[in-house]
Amino acid sequence: MSINRGRVRWQCRRALLELDLVFERFLERHFDRLGDDQIADLDDLLRCEDHDLWAMVNGSKACETDRWKEMIGLLRQP
């Protein structure tokens, strides 16, 4: 089953301003080049609450799910 990229892109819009800014940059730089497995990992990661997701992105909380680590790394890129 293929994941709807438009839905995943829409879910990147977050209520937390800091995350919204990070995802805006991420979408512009990386989203169109992601493979299906990466989109699936991103889709799963986006189910996290904003504060937990922000903590992983800013490094105050370790990302304990191996398959999310690549996406967290891309989100951290300046």
C-alpha cells in the first residue's frame, strides 16, 4: 500500500512554531527526494506529539526508534 505523500506533507504543518519552521525547511530541501520507505518512517514519526517531536529534533530527548533517526537527522540540518 502506498502512502499518500500529500497527506504526509500536510501533517508536517505543526502547531508548535519551532517545528513548523523546521518542517518548512525540511519540505523544501528533502521531501521530494524521499523514497517510499522514508515517507513511511516520516508518516510514523509525525504521529508523535509536538513537544516530544521537538525534543527529539532539538536533541533534548534521544530518538529511541531506529527507523526515525534518519528523519530526525534530516530535520536537524541547518
